[in-house]
Amino acid sequence: MKILKIIFSIVLLSLATQVFADNAEIYFNGDILTMEGDKPQYVEAVVVKGKKIAYVGNLRDALNGAGANPVMQDLKGRTLLPGFIDAWGHFTLIAQNTLSVNLGYFSEKPPHTTHELIGRLKAEAQPFNGWIIGSEYADAFLTDGPLTIAQLDQAFPNQPVFLNNISTLTGIVNTAGLKKLGFSKNTKVTQGMLPVDPKTGKLTGELIGGPNFEATAKVFGKYSQDLMMETYRKAEQIYASNGFTTAQSYQTTIQDISNMRQAVDRNVISLDLIALPTYDVVDQLLATNKNYPFGVYTKGDGGFKVAGILVSTDGAPQLRLAYFTKPYNDTTGLPKEWRGMAVASQDLVNKYAKLAYEKNIQYFGYSNGDAGIDMALSGISKAIKETGVTEDRRSVISHSFFVRDDQLDQYKTHKILPQFMPNHIWMYGDVYRKILGDERANNMVPLNLAKTKGMQFGLHNDTPSSGPSALFTIWTAVNRKTYGGSTLGSGQRLDPYTALRGFTSVPAYQYKEEASKGTITSGKLADMVILDRNPLKVDSMEIRDIQIVKTIKNGKDLFISP
């Protein structure tokens, strides 16, 4: 009643005041968490005018300055935050996967057995390009797994079937699929493998590395621009329903860049889209325009932009491809003293790190094991020394899974932002204990160590390599629970507020957008999300269950929970 009396009296007294504009919106009566600073700060009200935040502060002044007939947005005790920013992910892959059956742990009906998985394919799959396609499945989450070619052949004896693993690095097809792809024991594979069953002497249907990438391209094939745009619309809804107002796609091709730009230019989607191409694509962009506008949005403070240059040094640790200074504990099926492998030479890393610093192109490294991280650090250090650049270029190293203490010191010295992916703790923590040992597993994704050193760091999902929920990732960062239910490295658990910063203010800083995004601040874009509960006030184990009520982009509703 007290709030209603204040509203009524002040509206009557302030009808003539026009500090903002008519029909401004006032958000009030909830936990409004601005995300400004290192500690939580709350305000009573936020006024939105057009696409921007016009006022942040107490409710009385908001009402007094909002002008005549403001639209009152009663939060009803819910929580208002800045919109989530995707710092590392695959928007274009999420779009493509909308043409398949989502079999992920985050899908509406996640399969727990191979029987349930096959049942969902039969019930939901619509053949596309001659294929039944499933995406984002993981053998580890199937109680009777792994899925076999024999099971797929029995269920689909004549229909080609392709299932892409959640890692996007491996997959499996049935016999009809192998035939359609033209894969046999005689197929030459340069990177990756087509495993053979030692008992039968036949291909297992598994596709690892190169063969899986080739299969993905062939299975989906090329489709119309109209269908492409429709997949982008569906991808936008996935992001928006999870509170994101900015999305990224890394490893983008020239065609991806063109498609993403068209989707934004034609107003097919409202999200801000960021492309992050690999070094070879950057070479192509510079060949067409030596002054290519990296880091510049097409619509001023939003739209589409190409962020910088991506250089990878190693592969996925759960597949024992990450590059380490010490051998894996479990080298079964691999050479003795196996340490993983680099996917680039040090000379290549050096070349493109120097190019980035010479041309002021933002450098994005992708490194997993500590030896892979050493390569990225060496390249950046050499580039800084040779170019003399000491300013903060917002260089990033993602995923930084197994970064060492001494390496974090180098990050800090060279102004490198770690971009962490906590969900691997939940998804593969039990695997890492086995293949790397307790010490390395417990210290993976060392969030508390980075915080103790006074470092800024971001968090990301790498969707579709893990689910699209920022709140699930925050839950993992805070609790460090594995899929098996144990705690991995309790000393590296993070507080919820710092975890929230990893999806808001820090990625805004990463993209050099801190003047327009990342906090609820007067003058910034009205990119916001409403949650049904406050992540700072619930039990930490409930964070992943918090629901997105509404996502607001540039002051307009982009998603409203049904």
C-alpha cells in the first residue's frame, strides 16, 4: 500500500515535469541489481526511454522525472539484471542444429538411455537432406551407453542417421550413413579417425575429428537463404529465452560473416551478433580491405561486428587432445607418455599474435592444456616485445581450463583476460579425475585463484558444447559439482556475484563495450533480463533452477516466458 500511495501522489504532482519523455517505462518493486562495482548494488527503480536507460535510482525521483503517463513495469519482487552477454559460443551452429533433434542434457526431454534416445529420434525427427539428424547427445549421460552402430542399424536399417556429439568434435552414424558418406576402412584420414571394431573388423560408425566435421557439412549441406534466416530466428529465441542480448559465433567463415550481417541488416533478428573468425579467414578479410573494421558495429552501438582474430593451440581435454607439459595419467590406446598435441606451430601463433598487435586487431586465443596455454602466452609476449604495445588490448585466452598459477601471473602482466568455461566441471569432472589425476582435475578452471589475484575473468557456455543457460554455468562455477555428484576442487568455488559479473560487466569489457553494456547504468543500452528469483539470495544449489521471466533488448521485449 505504501508503494501505491507514493506512486499516486507523485504522479499527480509531477504531470508537468518532462525530464525524460512521455511513455517512458519505470521498472520498480523488485531486486534491481546494477552489477556496477565489485560488490552487489541495488536501486529502487530504472527508467527506460527508447532504447536506453534514462535514470537509475530511487523510485520517487524516477516517478518525478519520467514525464506524463509512464508505463509502470511492476517487477513483483522479481530480479532485474543487465542482459547476459555471450563471450564465447557458436550462434551459427545453434542455428544449424535447429534442423535436428536436440538430444542434449538441457533439452526438454533429455534421454537417459539409448532406448530413450532412439525413441525420441523415431518420434520427433523429420528427415532433412535425406538424413535423420540428432545433435548434442553425450554417451556419458546415458546409463546404458555408449550408443552403438548396431542399435542404430536395428532402429533405422535403411535410413541414414547422423548424431553429432555435444562436443561437436565427434559423432556416430549407422551403416546406411557410412554408405551415404562414402566412408570405409580405406578412407584416408589426416586429422582424426574412423575407428574399427577389432572383433568384427568393421567400422564402428564413430566419427572423430576431421571425419565428423566432413560429415556435418555433408549431412546438413547447403540450403536456401530463407531457411537460413529461419534457423537464425530460432537460434535467437534460444539465446533470448536464456537471458542473452548479445550472441557470438567463433570459427566463422566468410559465408557465416555474410549471413550474420544480412540477418542483422534485414532485421531478421534483434540480438547483437559478433563474429570471431580464425586467422586464415582474417587473412581473407584483410586481402579485400587492409583496413577492415574489426570491432566496429554496423549500427553504431549495436548490430553486427567482427570482433578480432582467433588462434587455437590445442583440442578438447575430455578427448585427451589438450596439450599438457606432463603426460596424461591414463594413456590407454595412446602412445606412452602422451601429453596431447598442438594444433598449430609456435611460429604460426607468433605470426598472428604479432599481426594482431601491429594492426590493433583484438587477439582471441583458444587454449586448454597448460602447454597449449604456454604457446599462446609465448606468442603474445613476443608480440608485445616486438611491437612495443603495452596498452590493454583486451586480449583473451579461452577456455584456459588447466591454466597454472604462474601462467595466471603472466595473464595479469600482459593484460590478458581469461575466459573460463565452468560447465566442463559438471560434464567431464569425473573423467578428468581419471585421465589427469586429482591435482590437475581439482585445479581446473581456477576461478577463486584468479579472483584472489585481483583479475577480471569472464564465463561462457561455448554453446552447443554445453547448454545455453548462463544460470546453469553460474551454478557450476559456484558449486563445482560433477555429473556424478561429487565436488571438484572446493577451494576454487566462486561467489555468485562474481560469477554473474562473468556474464555481464566482464564480457562487456572484453568486447570494449563497457560504455554501453554490462551494467544497469544511466545512458547505457536498455539490455536487461528479469529473473524469477535473485541468484544472490537463494540457496546456491537452486541457482540453476532460476527461470528467465523476460529478456529486454534495446528497451523492447525480446522474450517473455509463457
